Amino acid sequence: MLLLLWFIFHSIYIITDGISDEEKQADLAVILGNKVNEDGTLSIRLEKRLESGIALYKKRRVKKILVSGGLGKEGFYEGNKMKDFLVSKGIPGSVIIVDNKGDNTRATVENTLRLQSKLHSNSVIVVSQYFHVTRTKKLFKDKGFNNVSSVSPDYFEWRDLYALVREFPAYYTQEGFGGPLARRSLPVKFFHKILYLLHISSVKYPEPPLADNQQQRHGDHKSTDKNRCNLHIRQRYRAGNKFQHDNQFADQKRNKGKVKGKVILLIQIKLMEQIL
């Protein structure tokens, strides 16, 4: 229930932030790549991003445009295709910078910051889908670059629902499970705590057999000393069983650790393959 509420409030936050436009000006627009079709044409989602970048340039809100993407499985460099589209729409090639190594959001941010001094860009407008820009801006800010805003195209699809679900864990685990961002993120720590509490609440320790005198009524005060002695024995018995159970759990955890690690790695890979 708590996780569901967390997801709902998070989604409201990134949707509200994503569709907002503060009408700021910047030195550079960073347009993040998306799918290029097998015939070399751009996907509708990518065209809409580029049209938003064109509008920014024509309104003189940005001086230069950086297009960033990787080599898609279709065999095309997204950055080159994005530049071709912009030039065909009347944007001068001299103001377009191509980054063909922006394989994911984090790579785009890092590549942009490496070019910062060369491009003399002290401010950035991120251009991507509304559900994506909040996480992208967070990556810039985590790198110490705070003068960043965003614009998103007025284009919506049913698969945006899937993207919102995907963005939820991606926002908190951008450097992977256990990475610096994840370790210092309070929501992630809270989530891990919930999982831990769910685990220990499901553990049942075996109860030791009751001593004969403990089967008597609690109102019998004649065997107080015996009860205290047996209670002490029972506590030691329980502690011994708990110690044994903890050892067994530790062994199981070590055995499952590698499998769990591989599963998490596969989840991360799948998430990052979908992250734009």
C-alpha cells in the first residue's frame, strides 16, 4: 500500500513537472534521442522532440542545439539522423552539435557536461518526453549543473503508462542498485526497509516445549522460583534456536546472493535498454 501511494505521488510529480514550461532561455538545447525506424525514418516520438527543439531555436530561446543518441539496433546513429532532420527544417548546421555516444540518459548528461567549456553553455534546456525530463534534470543537478530547465512535446501515447511505471525505479536507481545515488536516496532506503520488515515478519521461530510447571495456571504463586528458572531456560533455548536459524538464513542468503545479483542486473539492463 505504501509503495502504491509512493508511486502515485511520484507519477503526479513527474507529470506536472514534465508538462510545465517556465519559458526560460538557455545557451543550449539538449534533445535526447529515440527510435529510428528500419527504413531510416524517424519515429513520431523523436520527430516531436525535434520539432520542440526547432520551436525553441526559432523563438530565440536557445543559441545552439545538441542532439544526442546512440547506435540503434536498426543500424542508424540517432544523432546523425536527428541533425539531418533539423537541417531539412531550416536549422543551420553550424548551430547543431552531434553526440553519437549518448546511449542512455546518463551518457547524454555526461557527454554534454564534457562539452560545456567548449560550447560555452552555462544553461541548458532538456527536450524529451514529459515523463523523462524530470529524471534527466536530476542527473544534471547531481553532477553539480543546476541551471537546467525542460520542454516536452505535446504528444501522448498509451505506452506512456508503461513509461511512467519504468521511470519510477529508474529515477531512484540511475547509477544502479547500491550506487552512490541509490545509497544516499532516502526513498530507496525506505523501500529497502519495507522489504526487510516484510521479510522478518514472515520468519517464524520454532517454539520450545513448555516445562510442566508452566502448564499450571499463572495464578499459582507457589512455584515462582521454578517458573523463573524455567523461563530462563526457555529464553536460552529460544536464543539458541534463533542463532541456529540466523546461521541457516545466512547460508541461504549467500547461496541466493549470486542468483539475486544476476536477476537485479538483468532488470537493470532491461530498464536501461528502455530508458531514453
